[in-house]
Amino acid sequence: MDCEQLLLDDAAESPELLILSVLDTTLWSLQLALIGRFPELIDDFAEKRAGPRARAAKQLSNRAADLTKAIERYRKVLRSERAPPPDPGDRYF
């Protein structure tokens, strides 16, 4: 889970960050709840013995992890767009 603090200026410039912040927390909570209900999700070998509900939970957990990665990629792009350009005087020859 990304614990980066969301600043007011960032939220004003990119309001979708507010929703992504809530979604990030929700996905983290979902992962914890699924593992609490289906501890076998952390054991790759138990998946073959799992019932349909546990297999569906595993698929949901995987999709939540994929979405979490996509959110982080989006934030990384935003950070790179907002980064000040490098100072030409800082280059070493």
C-alpha cells in the first residue's frame, strides 16, 4: 500500500488522486479480509485443493494486486511529469 501523503495542491491539480487514495486503501483492506477468510491464499500448493469460493477469492486477490500495481504506475507517471527539469549545471563532464 502506498503511504505517500496526498497534498492539497496535488489533489487540486489531479483530483483523481483522491479516488485512487481511497481505492488503494480499499484494495489493501480487501486483501487482508480475503487472507483472513482464506488463509490458503498465501499457499500456492493449497490452491489445487481449494473449493470454488476460495479459487474465486484467489482470482479476486490477483486482480486487486494488478489494480494496485496499475495505480502505482499512474502515480509514478504523475511524479515524473511534476518533477522539475534537471539543472544543466548539475551535469558532470
